[in-house]
Amino acid sequence: MKVEITALSHIFFTPQPLPALQNLNLYIPSGQFVAIIGPSGCGKSTLLRLIASLLQPTSGSIRLDGKTPAEANAARQVAWLAQSPALLPWLTVEGNIALARKLLATQLNHQMSVRQALARVGLEQFAGAYPFTLSGGMQQRLALARLLIQNAGLWLMDEPFAALDEITREQLASMLLDLWQPAQPTVLWVTHNIYEALRLAERVIVLSSAPGQIVADFRIDLPHPRREDRADFQDLLGEVRTALNQAVEATV
Amino acid sequence: MNPFRLSGGQIAVLIVTVFLLAWEAAVRLLTIPVYLLPAPSRILRTLIEHPALYAQASLLTLAEAFAGLLIGLLAGVMIAALLTLLPGLEEGVMTLAILLKSTPLVAIAPLLTIWLGFGILPKILITALLTFFPVLVNVLSGLQKTDSHHLELFHSWHASRREVFRHLRAPNALPYLFAALKISAPLALIGAVVAEWTGASGGLGRVMWLAYTNLNLPFLFAAIFILAAAGMALYRLTVWLERQVIFWQSHPEP
């Protein structure tokens, strides 16, 4: 799914007007894996929420394969994953996936069974367990399986691994890449971790502090698996870090 | 904290026993006349001497309490569901419910007896009226207070209002329903007894009223003992049921 954003602005009225995004223009071709980084409060989450039709923009337009966010949402083509796995505690591991499959069944042609989705994230032995018996990393893996079964053209991910420890985070990031590979949906992934962004994404977009604007846009052409000790990785890391620092300083 | 390593239940039994023994001792040592305060032993003897009377009265009162609780429960849950699906009605209906709730029970009870007679129907209605409000208020907040992350997830699935209700709001309200039951179950007994007090042909309330007008305090206290025990049993039953149904509650939410 391709994403076209034109002159997008968003102002929160709290009740003082608080501009979150200002005149944002962005084109993302179908199937691109994009990481969005920026200082906290730069409107990264607001951008995702606007695309998910959880918010209505103050001005400007968003088109997802030519559709409005509401139309794409009605077609169940936009999948959502945030920091909280948002599992239903009264359903088993299997039950959580089965509910997603059931509620999405009318719109999508499902090739994937509940068991297959669980196998993809390595949770098949835990099918009958309840979410509260799982670790934080396993809970987020379950949320990934649920995302996978939606078979959506666009994945919106708002710091999905931010609450996890570093080792688990790296494992889940690799898993995310593996899950993305076969169908290659478009991914918009908000993170505050530069390493993570450079290890996974094909493109890294740096936003300035609120009101958020794009201050840098990097193409990452490094081959997978990416190694942090390579010189080109380190060069890019330095460039992104500089851009991020400038974005922070610009608003101080 | 707990040098004798007693369980919560053992401590509760211990406290009640100490209380009853102190009561017994006070009555005997201070020679309090029986028309002011009978000793627990005297009350228990009254119970044992009139098993049929108390069994019959208890059965009737419990039946009324259960029927009233069931109706109050169903009405509370149904109205809460209706207000969640049609939020525009909330203010109007809640105002009416609060008006009904603030009207003193002792004022409505005799009216219902006048209109509906001395049978069990007015008792069941009063109990229902009394138990309905905690259920309505609790279940309504359970249905409304859904986690924003869950709502975002259901939004991303483009779930209908009915699907959100069935798969998210309803199970989310279950712990609130049990919180309401813990309040309403003991209230049901009070409702039934107060209703009987205002005019009935049987039941514990009737026994208490007769004992009261004759200043027969052992009879009165025997009924109170039964009510206290029944209230406790109902509460424990609710807690046990809650543990079976809400198995995910004692754990932090994912």
C-alpha cells in the first residue's frame, strides 16, 4: 500500500492550540519499511494516529492507495500495533488470534490458520495458555501474530518494543523483519532507537520537535543481516544521530 | 504480624468466638435482664427449640431475597447494556434511577404492601429495587471503562459497535458485576426483611416484628443471627464464584 501525505498539519486544542504537525509532505512507495525517529513529543504518534484514522487532521490530506484513512480502515487494510500488546486477558493465546481472525473474516481471504500464525512467532506450544502467564516479550510476539493474520497492506507500529529489555527487543526486531519479508506490506515504524531503525528499515525519516516536520530522510541500502561493526553502518549511524541532534537543538 | 500462623478464615472464626464469649460473660456478670439483651447461649437455645419456625421463615425470606436479587441483577445489567449501546439515554435514565434510589425504602415498602397485598410479590419488588442500583452503576462503568489500547485495536479491525460490546465491553464488565454483587447480595436480605416488617404473613421479618412487639428479645436476636449468617454465606459464595469466573483479575493486565 502506498502512502501519500500532502501538506498535513495537525493542531490539538487543549484548549490552547498546540501544533503537533506542520505542513508535512511524505511519499512512501508500496512495500517500503520506514522507521520514523524524532525527539519525544515531535508528533510521531500523532502522524500514525492520523493515518490509522484514530484522529482527523486539521488540514492536509492522507491517501492510502488513493483511499482516505477511514476508507482504508473500513477495508481493514491498516494494521495497528502499539507499545501495549492490548491482549484480551480473558482469552487464551489461541483465543486472542482466533478472535482477530473471526472479526476480520468477512473482509479478508485468509490463507493463514491460527496455528500457523502462532508457529510463525514460535508460540504454538503456548496455544492454551493465558496472556498473563506469558513474559512481556512473548505477549508482544502474540500481538505480532495477531498483526500478521490481519494480512493488511500497511502496518502502523508505535514503539512496539519500547517497554521490553534490550535482548528481547533485538530478538523481536529480527522476528518483525522475518514476518515482513514474505508479503512485504508497507511499514511505518515509530521508534526512538537509532540502532533499531538502522538495523531494520530501508528508510529512516527524522522528525523535528513539535510542530513536527521532516528534517532528514535517509535511504538505507545496507544488505541484511546488518552488522553494527561495519564502517558504512557506523557512518550512517553518525549521520542520523547528527540529524536527530539538530532536530532537538532547533527547538530548544 | 501474625505470630500464630493462622489463616484468614481461622482468624475470622476466632474473632467471632471471642466476641460471643465476651457478650456472654458481660450479660452474666452484669446480670443484664433478658428483655434488654439476651446472652448468646439463650439465643442459640431459642433457635434450637423452634427449628420448624425458623426454617420456614428463613426459607421464605431467602427465596424472596434470591428472587429480588435476580430481578435487580437482570434489570441492572440490561439497563447498563442499553445505556452503553444508546449513550444518549444515559443522563435521563440515570436521573430516574437516582430518584428511585434516593426515595426511602421505608416509604415505598408500605405502599407496595397496600397495592400488592401481604404476599411475596411486594417483598421481591423491594429487594429488586434495592439491589438494582449498585448493579446498574457498577456494570455501567465496567462497560464504559475499556482500555484505550483495546479500543484502538478494535478500531483497527473496523469492529462494529456490537462486536466491541460482545468481545470487549461485556467481558471487561464482569469484575465490576461481581463487585456489585458483593454489595447487592447482603442488601437483598435487608430488602426482604424490611419489606416483611411492613406487613407480611411469614418470613424472618415477620418473626422479628412479632418478637419486637412482644419484647421477646431472644426470638428477635435468633432471627438476627440467622440473617447475619446468611449474609456472610452469600458474600462468601459471591467471592468464590468471582474467583472461578474472573480468573485473570488477580494478575496484572498485559
